[in-house]
Amino acid sequence: MSNTITLMIERIRELCRERGITPNGLSYIAGVPQATIKSILNGETKSPEVLTIKKLCDGFGITLAQFFDTVEFNNLEQEIK
């Protein structure tokens, strides 16, 4: 699993914890199927669609920029060398 996917999983879990939202609750408020969120969090989805991440951000009440604006994302190495 790439570092980017791992960081996305960690970020979703972090935001759920901060807001007291379960993945199932996030599914409901974001309008994303539970199976999709489960696949992302279990690392089964290798490249989540931007639209899916945008819907999750809407559910969290944040922008895509806020989702990715972390020290960890900012320090990721370039995927293509």
C-alpha cells in the first residue's frame, strides 16, 4: 500500500475520532456507501476517487484542501521519480 493511501486512511480515521463519528455514521452524512468506506479503510481500494474523498470531506464539514493540509501530506515524497 502506498504512503499516500495509508495517510488517507489515517486522516479519515483521525477526522472520525475528532468528530465522534463512526465510519457508518460518516457513510450516512456523506452519502457514501458503507461498503465503499470499509474498502477504503481496509486498504482494499488502491485509489479512491476524488469525488468520493470530496463527499467524505463534505460529511466532515471541511474542504479537500483542509483534508490534505497536514504535515504528513506535505512531507510525502514524490510518487513519480
